[in-house]
Amino acid sequence: MRDSMNLNWKGFYAKLDILRRYQDVLESQQELLEGHIAYHQMFTFLVNNGIYDIINMNTFNFIRAVFNELLFRLPTDQNTTLLLTLLKTAQPVRPLEDTSQIKPNTWRPS
């Protein structure tokens, strides 16, 4: 709210986007229960927010968790090496078919 009052629209919309991601997490449980999304689709909402960053151990475990929950397999050594490079350097890499990029810094409500 303070960003919009100060006419900082870029900051306002960045925070609004983050709040929408949190809302998606909250709504994903009901979507799953109603059969609108599959179990693994719920995890796409769970890994794309700041709360997951807080509760998810460390970089290596984050990579393993994402592969396990979204791809139903563990990462290969090559996947792990490429993704660790991504997370350390913030340079886009190609661990799978699509280019992966680090997500933007997340805002956490105080």
C-alpha cells in the first residue's frame, strides 16, 4: 500500500505478484480436493514462493525436492551440477528442455 501511495508502481506490482503467488498456494489445496489440479501440480505453487524458501533446508535439498515432487525422479549428477551453477551465479542454464532461471527476490511481509 505504501508503494502505491508513494507512486512506486513497480514496487507495488512486484509485491502484488508475490501476494498472488501466496494466494495460489492457499487456493491450491481446495483446487486439489475438488479435482481441478493433480497432486504434482500443487507442488508447482508450493515451490514458487518465499515460504518454501524459508522451510526448505538448503540448495541441494531444494533441487532434490523439486525434482522428486514435480518430476517424480531424483536429479542426475548433470542436473544437480547445472542447477547449482544457476543458483550460485544466477546465469540461465539448460538442465532440462527449457532454460531455467533463478526466480526474482521475494518480498516477505514483516
